[in-house]
Amino acid sequence: MEDCIVRATAADAQIRAFACSTRDMVETARRIHNTSPVVTAALGRLLSAGAMMGSMLKGEKDLLTLQVRGDGPVRGLTVTADSGGNVKGYPEVPDVILPANHLGKLDVGGAVGQGHLSVIKDLGLKEPYVGQTLLQTGEIAEDLTYYFAVSEQVPSSVGLGVLMNRDNTVRRAGGFILQLMPFAEESVISRLEQNLRGQKSVTAMLENGNGPEQMLELLLEGLQPTVTDTGKTAFVCSCDKGRIEKVLISLGKQEIRDMIEEGQEIEVNCHFCNSHYKFSVAELEELCLRC
């Protein structure tokens, strides 16, 4: 099943809906960061959410950042997405090991702990929009449902899931976001609630062979869903040596001079994709001249 995002409306545009399949994206993140199963699940859920929320952006250069900060052992997760389906992310601590929770599932809430969720939208304005809410469970989906209701005043239902193979690779990953418009009728709300109560988890739907479009058909049964757009999504990092040079220059001339005085090449690592960039003393001297 190829990674993709499906957008749809239902009930004469009283509901807008998003669903995604992100197995390859989450597996790429797992491999890059060498994450443990519980961290793979946590980061994978946030990557899926980022993919769908990124598709809500209107401008080609608009960027969305999701940050989870908690007092659990994973400490934090960061995901960035654009409107074109390009998503990247990383955990603060990738190798957390925890026993299963009381349901026998990966304890994402225990790994994240208590803290806050930040949603940052860079829409090309002078200042980015920043919304922040307290984490409700640390399980990501419930926390985003709460964020949409409190910070954006949009009643929503968010479902996210990651299913692992026995060898700790990713078997299934994806999610959905369903949102009620302000003019939604009570009968539509009741039918949607009924549908949600009757459905299995995201990973169960994916494991049964349902892609994003089929998931929305199940979730929006009886509400006349209409697919409006389908697009690809993938783990993509835009870092390169030129961008890293700009970061070093932004540190200032004195900071670069201190590096030069040490007389050794430096190595800069990208948090998102773990790429390594080396700069010789001669290259640092050249950067210093450009400050």
C-alpha cells in the first residue's frame, strides 16, 4: 500500500475528512533514528498527523511544526510538514524501552508523559501562529483532538496508529482526522458519533486491507463521502551543506573563530535525517569571511 493522503467531504460539506497510509514514512523514520518500538509508535503517530495537517495548509511555502514535550523518558518529539506531503521528524530519546500498558499495547502515553503539545504554522507572515495545549493522555491522537477543540474551536476526531512486526519493523501506519463544520446538523453529528463507536482501530482497519479512501468510507458510512483530492506523502528532509553553512553563519563571526582556533574540522548533524556534514578549518575560515 503506497503512502498517500486522501481528502474528502461528507454530508454536503458539513464534515471535512482526511486519512492517510504512512507505513513507508514511519519505517524510514524508524531506520534513520534506530527507534525502539514504543518510540517508533509515538513518532509514527505524530508523523501521520503532521502529514494530514500539512495538507490543510494552503500555500506552497507554508510549514507546520508539531512539538510534543513531556516528562516521560522520550522527553520530546518534533515533526515538520509542508502542504506537498513532505514530512520529517525526530525523537529526543530514540531508544526508550517500556513494558506494555494495561491493554497489552505499546505504552506511548507512558513514554511521552505529562507536558504540552505545540502547533506552529509558518504561513509567511511576520510571526508564525503558535497554538499550545496541555497533553491529555500522551497518546497523540487524543491530544490532537483536544488541541483542535480548544485552540482552533473545531470539533474533531483524530485516530492514529502504528503496528509493528515481530522484528520491530513497521507493518502498518496511518490515521484519520474528521472535522465538523460550524453548520453541522445534529443528525449528522449523531450519525458520525455512531460510526466512530462502531469502528475498530486505525491499525485494525489497515490490517484488514483498507486504504485511506476505504477507511473514510467506513467512518463516514451513510454520510455520502466524496473524495476531493489524493496525494502522495513521504519522509523528506531538505537539509544540504548549503543550508548548514547558513546555520553556521547565523552563529556569528566570533563563534566561527572559536571553532577555527581549535584547529580541527567540525561535524554538524541534522536532527531530522541524521545526515552528517563536515567542515574543514579552511571552509570555516571562508564562512567567517561571509559573516
